[in-house]
Amino acid sequence: MSDIPENNRGDADLRRLGNAMTAAELRDWFIREVLPLESVLMQFLQHNWRNRSDVDDLLQDIYVRVCEAALKETPQQARAFVFATARNLLIDRVRHERVIPIEIADDLESFGIVDDEPDPERSAGAREELRKLWAALDRLPPRCREVVMLRRVEGLPRREIASRLGIVEATVAEHLAKGMSILADILYGGSPK
């Protein structure tokens, strides 16, 4: 007779409590405890990580960390452990992205990339382009200019522009198309209509 009490637990379950598992036990535990969390875990990652294309890789990295830890000691509460692992992985990734090795900083200086200030020639060119744009905007019919400014400069949606100006959205679209066409003609060499 065995010293193990009869409580419907198998040997693997008793051995696993707080101890390491075999590869087969790990596979079974993973399928039973971790995989059902995948959809919720994906939502967590998508909500907390800005680059959606990284989510699948993050998920795999979490699975690797969970399995490696479970081989050493089985987590008592799989859900809490998986989400703590996910949170820690995201924190590690953020820290890693913010660190710039000294060697890279030295290389950036040698390439002249560190200076973010535009050179005087580029600044003068940008000021000239802006001056031309404002002059072209002044040549638009008043309503077209107002619509173009509200849409392209202030970024308002057509519906809000229509409401603000007391016109229908189709008219906003017409003024915008006409204004942009005139601007293109003025700025890029055509004759204004």
C-alpha cells in the first residue's frame, strides 16, 4: 500500500506541486492551463504594446519564459503567472528600447547623425516654401480658403466643417477639391482656374 492518500490525484499531480515537471507533464500542463488563456493574453498584449506587428513574437516569448519556469517549478496559479510574465516581458522590452549602447552613440557622432538641427540652407528653403504656400492660400476664393484651412491645417472632419459653416458635406467636398486644385496649379506651375 502506498503512502499517498486516496484523493483522486495522480502521482504526476502530487509530484508537480511546487516541483519540476517532465517534458510530457509540461506539455499537458501547458495545453490544459496556458493555451486557454491565449485569446485574453492576445488582447492584453494588443492593448499594452504599441506595435501590433510585435504581438505574435511577444506571445511566443511569453510561452518560452512560462515553459522554462515551469520546468523548474510549476506555478500554482497559471493565469496569474502567465500575466505576470507578460507584464515583465513588456517592461523588459521597453527598457531595452530606451537603452542606447555607448558604441552606437559614438558611431552616430562619426556619421554626423546626432545633430537634429537642419542646416541654414534647409531652413531657408523651408521658410520660402511656407511663404509661397501662404501667398497661394491668400489667392483662393474666401470660402475655399476657409474650407482648406479648416480641413488641411486644423484637421477638422468634413462633417464638423459643414456644421461650423452651415453648409452640407458635399459642398465642403466641392470647396476642398476646388481649393486644392487651385493651390496645385499655383504652386506647381499651372494657371489658376
